Amino acid sequence: KNEVEQSPQNLTAQEGEFITINCSYSVGISALHWLQQHPGGGIVSLFMLSSGKKKHGRLIATINIQEKHSSLHITASHPRDSAVYICAVLTGTASKLTFGTGTRLQVTL
Amino acid sequence: DTEVTQTPKHLVMGMTNKKSLKCEQHMGHRAMYWYKQKAKKPPELMFVYSYEKLSINESVPSRFSPECPNSSLLNLHLHALQPEDSALYLCASSQGVLERYTFGSGTRLTVV
């Protein structure tokens, strides 16, 4: 079992829909990252969380440390949101991210 | 400048070649990372440099040799690679361990 599990693995939505991607982890963490990777390969850091909730534009990320769970929400989804969304956790004092397997999101018109 | 720049974007090399990947950032970040990513898989950590010193080597084969000549530059020297080393090589940087990462767009390496 992976230390970081994401669901769903694949998600198709229509433009305008509200989207939720979930991340559960089984280890103690010091921080959790949400990343976005487009087909060309480049990765964009969306959020880094250690508690609570963060919002940036149409994106919202929440984390519940007690339940070892985080969610990434996209409001009013758009085709340009189509990408792979990756949850990654930072454990202990090591400078090492443990990655989830990603959620492939396709937003259609 | 808020970017991590990787060059080249694409590289095809033979198994006997020696080549280098370059990564540069001018954000004053003190930690720099090399990741390897195979198709449809998450990135795998290879090396971490902190304050220009190698702090983590994830048991990477010696045919990959990292170098950090200064705080802005990170190289990955490649020698005698195998076809299974073909992958996207991503560089990232962060101000510190508990800071957001900035990723480069990667070098897509093909070993023939």
C-alpha cells in the first residue's frame, strides 16, 4: 500500500462543474503539497499546506491533520484545468517528498 | 525571476555518450532537487542539494553524477546510460524544506 493515496485516479468533468480530488496518507507529515502537471511535463506548485485551508483563485485546498486527509477543489472548472494533479507529502525532517500516483483530470466543453 | 530553467528540453544520447543536464534558478533558493519521472508515474527523487552540499542521494547509480557549482546552478552529468534511463528529468528548488517548490519544465531524455 502506498503511503500516499489519491482518488479518483481519473476524472472527467464538464466545464463549470465543481471538482474534488482527495488525498489520504498514512504517515506523519510536516507539510503537504498539491502540484499540477500538464502533458508537456512541467510541474506547477499549487499549494503547500500544513494545516487548515488555502484558496487561490478557483482553487481551494484543505487538510485535516488528525484524519490524514487533504482535498483539492476546483470551482467552475474549465478545459484549461485539464492536467494531472499530484498530492505529495513531506515527512519528518528529510527534504524528501513522497508523491501520490496522481489524478488525471479532463474537463470537456 | 521566479523560474527554474532546465536545458536542454530534449536530449537523445547513445549508451556510450557523456552529456549533462543543466538547471538554473535565481530566486535565492537554498535547496535544489533532481527527480526522474517515467511515463504515467509520479516523480522519483534522485538527489537533494542543500546549501550547495549533497544531502540526499536516493541510491542512484553512479552513471548519474550530480554537481552544484554554485547556489544558482545544478548539473546532472550522464555517462554510459541504459535505455531504461529514458525519462523526464525534473529539477526543482525551494527556499527551505518547509517551503513551496518551484519546478523546471524538465529535460526529456531518450537513450538509444
